[in-house]
Amino acid sequence: MKVLLYLLLISSCSHLRSVDLAPGEKKSDHYSRGRKIMITTQGPASTLAGKKIFELGGNIYDVAVAISFAISVERPQSTGIGGGGFLLHHQKGKTPKALDFRERAPHRSSEKMYLDKSGQEIKGLSRKGIKSVGVPGLVAGLIQIHESYGLLPLKTVMKPAINLARNGLEIYPELFRALKIKESVLRKFPANLKVFFTKGKLKQKGDLLVQKDLARTLEIIARKGSSGFYKGEVSRAIILESKRLGGILSQKDLDGYRVKSREPIKGTYRNHSIFSMPPPSSGGVHIIQILNILEGYDLKTLGVQNPKTIHLVSQAMQAAFYDRAMYLGDTDFEKVPVTGLISKKYASSIRKKIDQEKFLELKGEDPNFYESLETTHFSVMDGDGNVVVSTQTINGYFGSGVMVPGTGIILNNEMDDFATKVGNLNLFGAVGGSKNLIRPKKTPLSSMSPTIVFKKDKPILALGSPSGTKILTCVMSTILNYLEFGLSLRQSQELVRYHHQWKPNFLRIEKPGFKSSTMRKLEDMGYAIKEKSLGCKVQSIAREGDELIGVSDLRGQGMAWGI
Ligand code: GLY
């Protein structure tokens, strides 16, 4: 019966991505069912690292820390110990907590550091090379999580990552693609030649990638904890390389790095509570803002791929991205009208401006009136309802491109997530606002959105994704597909995705797009359409009854595992 319903749904909705399994079948790297634990990550070796630590008696925090270090090795193009991240977690019977271990602006940074004398942006300076580097936070964050909540020794938890770095991994298509795109940047920093090149030639798909220096650095961290990175020989190597390349990082920055505990953003959508990452992420605020706007429509009756549904969702996205540029920044430095932005009344005022038939550029009212290309994500949930969701990054492919000699550490280019100037665009085309200008020690605005959805006090959905500004819309639409349209978790992820971020002013729809009549109708409504992948690789876990269902996005090369 279930299979029949599923086939009916596929045939009535011809735009589902290819589905290799029907419900009930169990064998797929991307899809798993279990009861005790579920893990979804963007890398098979990282999922297996989590599995190993669980089998050794680790709890979800040990598993999360093991995955984080392993994915730093497995996806050096996406994340690493030279980067940072956000993590949301929930312990049964308690309210969720958020941890911010994102990069901070060095103390010698300044508002105009990427502008020339005439006030023009110096192209590429915030994206490539040593000047694009923010103070890394990943190691501080992971060690704090492990010390606060882990059960197993750090050395045990880090072992899979160390082995992976030392023994090597086969270069898979996504990694090879990133290497090819960034080859010329990587060549500029000689330490990369030892790792990503063989006799001066870029390694190829299928070649073994061994990261011996990184293995050594990880071993030092496993022995010494946080100080293995922020002090001693590793920190000396970072600062030396920064000085050699004319950067501004200093030991004072590393000594002064602090992980920040933050209160998660909370919203609701039809009897469900949603907890997500607060500023300096824009993710949580705008996921809730968009869902608030959409809650006022009967989308379920309209249907998931009805042009009107796509239009209403896109308008809500566009309005949110306008507000993102206007109001979002690090709340430790800026006044951000969070309560207004996530209030139902503000959503209702935006809804009133939406024309049901045509696209309008929406610039919301002042929410103060209502005042109250790369990255990675993984999710872990256990049978008791404990959850860890974390998004981690070095920002663009291979971050700044700078590998610190002798350490294997690739430094981030997270400074590009600041506004280099009001109105300038970052790597993801997001418009920079005044609240996101650079200040020493400030955290750049992010879209990373680790999120947990609850029904009463039970977590029923845990998810997140990589892909810059698209993260928040991909997370939002997975939630919408699952809660509003009642699709299975797998279908919720597999449906064609779309994204509108105000500027650039087009509706980005992933291939193969919608049926041609829907595409035409959207154009008639006034949308400029661009067919392009959104890059999201959602890693999600649903809890349905006693069962945990894990889906690692079929668009990527990740893996779900559960038992
Ligand atoms: N570096 C991408 C983000 O934080 O949104």
C-alpha cells in the first residue's frame, strides 16, 4: 500500500528527483532507518567515524566531535580546523542550546581594510590569501563541547580523523571538482603543493590524498586539547605564515578567541516549535520569518509545485533577504530587531504587500515597530531524543587557499562574509549592510542554520545544509515540505529547490526545473528565472514514532547511517 501511494505520488509529481529506493528498502548510502542512533553527514568516512565512536560507547557529543574532525580531513574544500562553525544541541528534557565557534575579525582589522584610497573594493582581497582570514574557532568549539558533554577520551574520539589523514582517502568527484576550480589559488601557497599535487601536477580523481602534516597537528590537539592549536608550535606556525604573507593575525587574536553560548532563535509553524541559530547567523531569523509569512496561506490546498505556491514562497524569501541586508549583523556589536523580524505581526504586514498574481520587489516595513560554496553540515539524533546539528566551514572552496606550512591547516576566508562596504556583494551575492561592517573581534554574518523542529517536547526533525545564502531557504523548504505538505523526509529533500535572495533579482531554480507550464506562469508573474543548482546538500533526520530516519542529500556524496 505504502509503495503504491509512493508510486502514485511520483507519477503525479513528475518533478521529483530520481529515486533509487522505494520505502521499505534499506540499502542506500543516502538513506537509513534506525532506532538507537542516526547520523547523516556529507562524507562516508565521516559518518563511519561517528559510527565507530558510537560503537565504542560514545554519546552523541563524542560522535559529533569525531565527525567534525573527520569531515575536516575528508572535505578540506569545505571545512577544517582553520575555520569555524555553529552547533545546536538538545538534551532530553532540556531546552536546546546554541554554540557559536565561528571566526572573528582579527583585532587589527578595520572597516575599510578591503577598500583602496578612493573607497573602491580591492577585488579578491576579502576572498583569497592571508588578508581574507578570520580568527579560527573550530578547535575551541569542538574541545569545549567534548569537555562539557563527551564521555570518551579526546584521543579516542579524534583517532578516526587522524587515521584518515595519515592513511589517506581517494579523491572523489566533488573534491576533484573543487581542486580544479581552485588550482591556481592553491598553487600560490607552496604548502599545498605537498598535499594536493604530485610532482607539480594536480592530483586526479581516484588518487590517494594523504595529509600527514594535518595528522600530526590533529595528534597534537588530541594530546593537548585547545592549547594544541591556539598555543605552542601550531599557533607559532600560523602567525609566522601570516606575517610572511603580510597578514594581520597575531598571537593576541588566538589567545583572545572565545566560544560563545547563545540563546537559540525560537519560532512556531502550525503546532510545531522551531529552534535555530541566532545572529550572527541570519539563518534562524529568516527561516522563521519566511515560515511566519507562509503560515498565513493555505499552501497545502494549493499544492507543493503549484506556480502560486512557488510565487508566495519566493516572495517571502525575497522579503527576508531584503531585511537580511538591512538589519542583520552580530548582536554583540549591533542592535538587530530580532523580535520584530520573527514576530507574526510583522509577517502579516509583509503578507499584506504580496500580490497573489505577480512578483513585486518587497521592502518590508521597519521591523523595529514590531520589536520584541561551501561549508558542511551533519546531524546526529539518538533514540532518547538527544540531538546535535552542526554546520562548519572555511567559507569558499579551500577558504583563503593559504595552507600553513608544516601543519596541513587551510585557513578560512570568512572575512568575506562581512560587508566590505555598504551595498557590496559577498561571495554568495548577498548585499552587505551597515550592521555587517567590519569591527575588530566582531563575527561576520552567516547563513548557517543548524535547526531542530519539535512537536510538543519531542524533537521530530533535525537538519541543516551547506551552500551560503541558500542554506536558509533550503532548510526552510525542507521544513515546509515535511510539515505543510506532509511529504516523506526523503521526498521533502528530493523535490526541485528554488531560491530568491532579493539581489540579484532572479528566481534560481535547480534543474530539471518545473514543468514548462509552471515555468511560463512564473515568468508571466514577473520572475526572471535562472536554472542553476542551489548547491545545498541537506543532512536531515526525522523521528517518526520510535523510528529515526536519516537522509543525506542525494545531490551530494554523503552518507546516512543508523541502527
Ligand atoms: N560562510 C557562509 C556562511 O556562513 O553563511
